[in-house]
Amino acid sequence: MIARSLLTSLLFSLLVGCGPGATNEPAVDHSAHDVSDRAREIALREIIIDTHVDVPYRLEEKWEDVSEATAGGDFDYPRAVAGGLNAPFMSIYTPASLEAAGQSKEVAEKLIDMVDGIAATSPEKFAVALSPADLEAQFAAGLISLPMGMENGSPIEGDLANVQHFFDRGIRYITLTHSLSNHISDSSYDDNKRWGGLSDFGIEVVKEMNRLGIMVDISHVSDEAFWDVMEITSVPAIASHSSARHFTPGWERNMSDDMIKRLAENGGVIMINFGSAFISEAAYKYGTARSDAYDAWRDEQELEGSDELRNQFYAEYTDEHGPYPFATLDQTLDHFDHVVKLTGSVDYVGVGSDYDGVGDTLPIGLKDVAAYPNLVKGLLERGYSENDVRKILGGNLLRVWRAVDSAAQR
């Protein structure tokens, strides 16, 4: 079998179009070329953990074999290898609407089975990771780890025993809620703040997660629920895929400066979401206006929603209002800088891209999982040391995971 280091070099060369045999190359800026080479070397050498990749739900909607190159999506094995991605947390996502229908647990079980199946079918490429030690051993063996995080606590279904059940099934973080307030927590997206933060049951869920060794994820929760978690948790928490509200004023889904500082005091980490709306106010406002216009038009026409209908409306909206204003790599890097400046340290920020979860809204320069070297290059050009970059790419999340794991074992 070809060594993974050689395979990564070949795949990266093919993806960036500079493979062996390229001729008639234009003159290049050698200093920029050196930084690019260094960034690529770091990306392929260090552990890269991305805490939020929505592969399972993408494949539930349309199956593709991600062990091979795929026509769609943001993730597959060749692109992950080319980008240096070692540990994408597979998002076990259940839509908020499933709680009322009583179907959340069923869907979560199905998606976990899918991840287990991907690893079992391609054991030379993937392995499910249940601990930092698993991840590091799999990295040493040249495998891509597939740890799992549950996006939306709805599958717990009001039964504390289900927290243990999902831990036993491999879940290592739980995002307490999603787009609607659920039986655990209020949602940042929902005007109906039914609990004023966490529910009484939600408080018990957080304590049980601490006891078992499941990271508490505060992405998607309301501000009040965040502050409740900070009061209750005995171990560091994470924001698995959030960015800084400083750049999207008024949007509760991103974290305020005070929340970021408090998360750092807790020892936790904010994992930066790459979706353009999370990064840029212009993208956030455009996307919100477009979505609101679509909903109003559909209601007026009394039409059932569908992907085809939405895409048709969005195309017409673009003709009238101009193209979607994608965020840039530089704007994404600004979020990393902001967290470091706020907290006074590089220890509290990481990567939670939301690949396969934010559709076609990804920033220029970060369009899929082959693009992590671009992120590394940007960090180096902004003066981050290699040790800083190592922490951002995976070290900070591993520190939190180890702390949560150790506390549970004690």
C-alpha cells in the first residue's frame, strides 16, 4: 500500500494543479511559495481536528461513497488526505422538527450506524475514535479518525439513561439544542425561549455528560442557556461550530465577546464556523433577507417547500439583488485573531468548519476539506508560530477532550 505521506503529496498536487510534469510555469514570488510549502507541510504533519462535518446527514439525503472521490459535498477521503484532515467529528444531526414527531432517537441511531458502516467498510482508511488515545493511535497508523458528536440533544427524549446509551454508541459531544428550543435547552434561533435557558432536565443532562465524559457543546443554545452551562459544568465546554458575534452584530447564533471570554475562563474552546454568514455581516444580512423573501413568497403562493423550489427562487433573487457575497479567507482569519485578542491566548480557538452543513456558502479559499493548508498559510502570514498553529488545528480540542475524559474517569 502506498505510504500515506506519499499519497497526500500526490493528491494535493493533483488538486491544486501543480503535479509532476507541469511546464511553462509563470515566475513566482518565492517567499510566498515558501510559506505555501511550509503551510502544506504543517497541515500534512500535524493532527487536524474539525469538530463539525455534516457528512452523515448529507449521505442520508443522497448516498455517495466517501471512501472514494465524490462528485458532491465538501468531504471525501481523497480531499481529506490532501488537506491533512485527520479527525472530522461526524455530526449526528437530527432536525428540530423530529422531536415533536418522536423520531429523533431513531434517526440518530441510523446515522451512527452509517458512520460505523463507513469505518467498517474501509478499515484501511477510516476508524471510529472514542478517545484522544484512539485518535492519536489512528493518526500514527495513517487512518482518518471518525469521532462522533450529536447535533441536537433531542434524541435523549427525556430519558437520562439515553445519555449513557449514546455515550456507549460513541457520541463524544452533544450540542444541547438546534433551531428550536427542545426539552433540554432554549435555542438561539427560536423566539420562544420556553425555559429561560436550560430546562430542569437539561441541567441534569449537563451533569450526566460531565459524569460520563461527553463534551458539552453550546453552539446553537440561547445566551441564557450558555450562562447556565457555565454555572453548572465542572469541566471545559466547547462551541463546536460557532464564530464571533463581533462581526455579525445582533446574531445570537454566534458568540458575544463576553461569552468567548467566559468560555476561555472555563478552559473551553470556540471552534470557528466557516459558513460565510457566520463570518461576514454582509453575507449574514444577504442570506437572511433571501431566506425571508423565499418564505414570504412561498406562503403567499401557498406552495410546499422543496430544494428545487428554493433553488429556483434563489436564482431569481440573485438576478434581482446580485450574487451572494461570499466571505473570504482573510475575514475567516479575523475571527481567529479576535478570539486570541479577547482571551489573551491562542489556547481557546479551533476549527469547526460546518463542511457539508452550510451548503454553497463557504468562503473563498475554504471551499472543501482539501483547503486546510490555505488556513495554515493565512495563520503563518499573520505571525502565528508553528506551535500556535498546532494548537489551533487540534491541540486545543485534544486538551479539552482529555480534561473531560479524565474528570469522568476520576
